Amino acid sequence: MKRVRVLFVLLAVAFSACSSTAQPGAAEKSAVKMAPISQMPAEVRQAPATVREAYQFAVANPQVLEHVPCYCGCGSIGHKSNLACYIQERKPDGSVKFDDHALGCSLCVDIARDSMRMTGEGKSLEEIRAAIVSSYSQFGPPNQ
């Protein structure tokens, strides 16, 4: 009986070790590049975590959000993509002039967070855009 328990424990340990290494790329695939919170303006640093993370994602991944439309109606204020809800301008020295629109717009934040999640899942820009269009087009016309 003792041998059976020992064998069971050994098998459980071996199975656990194998299952934790079964997907070697899983951790890297879910890592999403984020700008440091120290680069964010005070208003963003004081915002709820979901909003802060959306701004951090936008700064670090402009190539994603510039290809994603927004559906909150911000096209009427000149926004051309979801990125414009976060960034007004990226200056030649690399510094960013922030837009405060997304601080008060949950739809903008939801779109950016969905884009962030899909980026972490390894989706292509085309897949991300198609999913955003499919999910959010019910809210109004896109700004692109």
C-alpha cells in the first residue's frame, strides 16, 4: 500500500512538471508591451486601473490602435482612430502629447482593452480590427 502511495505521489509530481512546461511559448505570447506609468500625465496616473492600462498600451503599441476604429462618436472632434483618443501627437523627439478624451469615455477604453487582450493572444492587426468592428459597430459609425 505504501508503494502505491509513493508511486501516486511521484506520478502526480511528474504530471505537474510536464503540464507546466507543456506550452513553452504561452508566457511570452501573453506578454503585452506597456509604457511605464511614470511616462503618463498625472490625470492618467490617478485614473482607474483600466484607464491607466489603456493609456499605457496606447503609448507602447500605437501601431495597433491606429488601425482600430472608435465608435464613441469622437470622429466629430477629429479623431481618426482609437489611438487619437489617447494621443494627440507623437513629437519628433519621441515624447507624447496626450489626449484626455479616453479619461472620460468607457467605450474608448473598452476598445483599447479588447485590442490589448487580442494583442496578448497573438492576433494579427487584421484580426483585431475585424473583431473590434464586429463587436462595436452597433454603437455607431466608426471614426475611420
